Amino acid sequence: MIRFLLGMLAMLSASVCSADPDASTMAIARDADIKWSESARSPGLSTAVVYGDPAMPGLYIVRVRFAPGVMSRPHFHPEERYIAVLKGTWWVGAGPKWDKNATTPVPAGSFVVHHANKIHYDGAKDEEVTLQITGIGPSATTPVDEAGQVAK
């Protein structure tokens, strides 16, 4: 009898643990379900939309993955962005002059705010880096030249 009860308890707890809450109560995005897209403009840079749509007004959450050695060129965004470093050491620099050696390391577990319309560049040096970025759209990335002017 005890063996039967333990078996029933195990089955009941397994079914309770594996059932997701109703989607109207809670939306779950598991890591395995997140769809990554390779950037056409920046080889080695991948993005995934976790929530919302960065191109539309409203809250969005995206993940960005830099392959080792991939750094963005100087650019800015029209909106403030809130960034959590999930994996690796992210390297950040500010201003229109692109200098990989003038970057600051930001290790996993760190949090950064990119202020709106401020020129910066960032990426990975010797390891893969994954970020989670939250903002209020619409979002854009505007590249600049060394004079800080919008690049053509």
C-alpha cells in the first residue's frame, strides 16, 4: 500500500510540475524556445526577441549574442536601454572613435544603462557574450563616423 501511495504521489507531483500555467496568467519563454537570428550587417552577432517588438512602440526585451572577437562599431539608439550581462565579459566603450583597447570589462551578472542618443560601441573579446536588453520602442541602431556624424 505504501509503495502504491508513493507511486501515485510521484506521478501527481510530476504532472503538477510539468504543467505550464495558463498563458493568460503567465507567458514562459524557455531558453530552448528562443529563436536566434544571425545579423546580416554584423557577422558573429546574433539577436533574439524575447518579448514585444523593438520596432514598435512599447516594452521589448531582446537577447544579443556576440561571438568571440566581435565588436560593434560606434553607434547610438534613440531610446534608453537597460542591459543585463548574462554570460561572458562584455567590453564597452564610449564616443565616436572606435578603439577596442579603450574598452571597459563588464562581467556576467552586471547591469548597464545605455542612455538615449549617446555614442558607444561594445562586444566580446576572447569569449562569447550574451546580453539581455530591455527598452521602450521603437528602437533603432544608428551608426556614426569618427566625427560623431551619422554614417552614410
